[in-house]
Amino acid sequence: MKHNITSINDIARALGVSASTVSRALKDHPDISRETRARVQAFARSVNYRPNALALGLKQQRSFTLGIILPEIVHHFFSTIISGIEDLAYSKGYRLMICQSNEEFERERINLQALLDHRVDGLLISMSKNTFEFDHFKHAVEHGLPLVFLDRVCKDIETDRVVTDDFQGAHLVTTHLIRTGRQRILHLAAPQHLAIGRKRLQGYSEALADHNIGLSDELILQCDTPTQVLANREKILSLAPTIDGIFAVNDFTAIAVMQLLQENGFVVPADIAVAGFGDDPIALIARPKLTTVEQKGYDMGKEAVRMLIERLENPDKEKGFETKTFSATLKLRESA
Amino acid sequence: MKHNITSINDIARALGVSASTVSRALKDHPDISRETRARVQAFARSVNYRPNALALGLKQQRSFTLGIILPEIVHHFFSTIISGIEDLAYSKGYRLMICQSNEEFERERINLQALLDHRVDGLLISMSKNTFEFDHFKHAVEHGLPLVFLDRVCKDIETDRVVTDDFQGAHLVTTHLIRTGRQRILHLAAPQHLAIGRKRLQGYSEALADHNIGLSDELILQCDTPTQVLANREKILSLAPTIDGIFAVNDFTAIAVMQLLQENGFVVPADIAVAGFGDDPIALIARPKLTTVEQKGYDMGKEAVRMLIERLENPDKEKGFETKTFSATLKLRESA
DNA sequence: AACGATACCGCAAACGTTTGCGGTAATTAT
DNA sequence: ATAATTACCGCAAACGTTTGCGGTATCGTT
């Protein structure tokens, strides 16, 4: 609804000049006399004039808005990403339109379409777990829209990416488990169509191989949420007497399995060492405190939006796509 | 930058009709013949025509965008609020522009101004902890923009609100502590210019009074973050031998103080019972599991956006402002 | 005095969409 | 045959902003 907001046309009428004079005066354009500029600026201040971003966006073909699609906002890692994005975007004068896909392909597609309709200047996307088809991303990129994939990247689309060195992190933490005497390590894995799932499993596998420990299929379980820990409780408990370590693909899953073990008489880390991936705040709250791999959500978010804004503000600079890989850091605590 | 996106004008040229014909045909307007409507619609589909939301917004004076300002996105409670908002907004066809104030008044003010510039249809705001002056809210409301305050409300502005029954929750949990034998209960409070801080302290005070227990100023400490628990560690540890319960204003603070006590030889809940407010996932991760008051962020977010959209979609319905108060539920676990 | 240059402002089109209302041809009623 | 009505489409203005370019008055040079 019309909110009696003052426009350039209103100012023009009030001062008896044209809208183009007002527009130029507000920009301190030398074609407009100093006197007229001063009159217009003073009046604009007095009526709290603010340019309409919709009109500006239509005229300039820029909306100063970035579109973000993440799987789940409540997931701590994703909320730190958003926080990092928002902090830098705010300082650079960009607004954020944030959507969550809730791991649903269709919702991701519809949200992406809506962001395109709103003429966002660029996109930051972490792909849904259930996205197996990428035309919606292709469509966006074909429009020349800069897009940075974050964490959950789509390998079919050539574009900038910001990821954690999942392989390295998994390798580090598995190596740590082995070097502290663990030999039979269960890996609670993410779905393998996700790069992070694959790379963390690869890191785990390679670390075992590096220590001449054979890979055992029965020690790899797809289980990447607390809900799935519950769903797999019988399996996990039947394996428990035969293992001495667990590397879970994220902290929530690690803590869920740790608590399951503790509730069933196992002592962590004495009986079974447990490690996660993420270094969420819960890692410090859990007892024992969780050994995990730090994942720098905030910094990743900041870097992703920095890369995006660099493309937006240098559109003619033909720059090859980059993948920025954040190194993983092992956080040694009590659980492993 | 122009992304070669098809406009109504492009379709009009291609089909040899006028833009107004195309616009009407796309809306199945009876003034346009069936044959022309069919031709236009088929062509629009074939070129993936999508209306430009900026142009639509300018013309219709509606942007189908809601502005949200919250203190901190990484704070679990706020991320659940966003999730609730986003789920309902998505289903009703609204986009979200989300900003965080980082508890800074100036950033809240600038973010609010930017949302107004973008002509968001309505606002959902949880006030910054450091907001003591409300002209920026008044300015928004004076423009006739619907605004719903969430959780951290501003009492000087008449508008819709969604809150937790902080008083009731605090009363419930303090009563529980008393009824399980605790007599000297430390309250770790939020700043008193925040309604939630005041009401939770009031609930605590009233519960003590209800049980003929005198209120002691030395048992009220402003301390509402883990960082402040560290800052107040000497004070808390000097009080510890003289108290038998703690009611902290939020879960993070409760768990931080619980861990401080445990690290200094106290047993929870045997020596000192500890309760929080919020029922974040960390409540279940902490050991002992935290007794706390459930705060329904997701449902509050959903309700807030429902109220906002109801006003947007019924602008002529003169409806008094409401405050929806979500009841608090005590979650009894092991820490108290 | 005449001509050229400059200061200062406004016209009009454009971005993309919607819609009130008018024009014209075809159809229907008298 | 003529008048009235209707179907179907387009013109033009509007939402709010920007900007290329032209008009006019004033000033400076010859």
C-alpha cells in the first residue's frame, strides 16, 4: 500500500523544478547550480527523502540484493555461514534474501526461481541433499548471474566455490584415532552423492590405507543425523563390542552416537573413542568434550560473499572460476 | 547487468501485438480473444517468461517481500524463529530479507532503513539489546507498514507482538526448584531494559514471594551469556557454597555456569541445581541434561508471520493490535 | 554589433509492468 | 438500410528513478 513516501517527483513539484533537476541535484551533478543543489538537498533532508530501491533497481538493472539458498537455517553450521555472509554484505551495502530448501529439490528450485524474479544481483547456494538434477542452476548461470556454491557444491556447474577440505579433515581425525591406538573405526557417513560425504569417506579410507589397515564395508554406515542414529541404534549397538573408534560425519551425529553408547554401558573414550566434524558449540558442551574437525562457517560465508561481490563490482574482468578450500583443523578434546 | 531476460515488450514485438495485450493475455483477461490468449501463453511458456518482480512491485506497490531484523542469526532460538517464518512465508509466496543487528542500535537502524528503501511489505523485528531509542521503529510504523515484534518487543510502539510467557516460565521453573528443596536460588538475569529480562526476574521474584522466601539482591546477577559467566566466575564461585540452586535466563548461560561449577568441584544437581530457559538442543547434550523452560521459536516465528500476512492481505480490516503469548512449558530433566 | 561559448535547466525516453478508456470492425436489432 | 451494441485490441499514463541531449539566457570575444 502507498505509504505517503516522498518521491523525487514530489520534491520537484514542491520546489518548482523538474525531476531530472532533483535527481541530478541529489547527486551533486555539476550541471545543476550550487544554489539549486543546496535547495534540493536541504528539502530532501527535511522530508526524509529516500530513493525507492525498486525504481532504482528497474532503471539501473541492479538490485543490491543477494540471494541465498541453504538447506536448513537452524543447522548451526549454516547459521554461522549466514552470519559471515551478512556481516560482510552489510558493510558493502547489500541486502540478503534468504531461503531454506529443507533438503527438498522442488523447494530449492522454486526458491531459486523467486530469487531470479526479484532480480537479485548474485547467488550463494548450498545444495539440497535431494538435488540430483541441476537445470535450475544452469538456468541461473546462463543468465549471467554470478553464483558461488558453498559447502554443498554442484560439480556439473562451472562456477566459484567455497568448501572445507573435507578429505584433509577426515584424514586428520582418522589418523589421530589410529595413532591413539584405535584399529577398528566405524565411519558414520553422509550420502555419497554429496561431495562432502564422498570426500570425508575418502579421507577416512585413505588414512586407514596409510596405516595398512584394511577397509571394511561393515564399518561404513550411512548415518548423518541424530534421527538416523536412533534408526540405526540396533546396528550400532551390535557393532559396538567389535569397534574401538567412531568417526562421524558431523558433530550432532557424533554426540548422538556417543550418548547412545554411554546409555548402553560403553565408556567414551576408554571403550570407544568418538570424533565428529564441524566444531559446533555443542562440541564443548558434550561430555566428554568432543574431539572434532573445525569447520569455519563464518569465514566461509564471508569469503563466499567477498568472491561474489568482487564479480559484481568488476563485471568486465574476465576471471576464471576459483575454488577456495578452507583447511581443516583438528580440535583435540576428551572424546578421542 | 542485463541478462537477456524476456520481457512483456519482447513478447509483444515477437507476436505483433501490444504489451497491454500480452499482459492481459497472460492473466486470461476476457477482453482478449481466446485465440490471442492461447498464442501469447504458449509463446511465453516457450521463452520461459517470468514477470520482473521489481517492475511489478513498482507498479502494484507490493513487493511480496518481508523484512526481518534479528539480533543474531547463529543464536539457536533466533534461527528457529527464522525457520518458522520462512516455512510459512514460502508457502504463502513471500520472500524474506533477513538482517542481523549484532546487538548494535546503529546497525539495526541502518538495516531497517534499507528494508524500507526496498519497499518490503511488512516487518518482523526482535529488538537489539542496545536499542534505547525507537524513532526508527516509529518512522516505519508511521508509513503504515505492518510490523510484528518478536520476543524482544518495544513497549513504546503500538503493534502486534509475539512473545513467550516469560513470567510464567520463570515462575514455573523457580517454583520447581523451591519445591525440590532449594531455598537459596541465584538468578542469572538478562538486562532489565529488555522485557524478557524484567519478566523472567519478576517470575523468579514472585515464585520466591509465593513461598515466603525473601528476595536477596545478592542473589540476582546480571549475567546472560557464557562470556559473562566467565567474567563473573569469581563472584559465582564465591556465592556457590552459599546457594543450592541457579535459574539462568537462557540455556547457554545455564550450561556455562553448570560446567563452571562442575570444573570447581560442585556436583549438579546434588550440590547446586541448575535450570535454564529456552530448551535449545544443547539442553539434551549437556550432562546432566538441563532442566529448562521450553521456548517455541519455530512456532513463534510461524505465528508472527501469519499475523503479519493476515494484515497484509486484509489491509482494510481495522483490527486492533494483538499480543500472542506463547505459554511456557517446564522441561524436567536431570540438572534440577 | 554580431558571433561563439558556457551555464543551467527541462524534455522525453527508458527500465517492465498494469490498466482505464477509446477506436474500429463486426454483429445484432429495428 | 440504418442504428446500436459488442468484441477485440491498442494508446497512453503511471509507478520512481536516471540520463542523453536540446533550448535559452548570459557572458566573452572579435
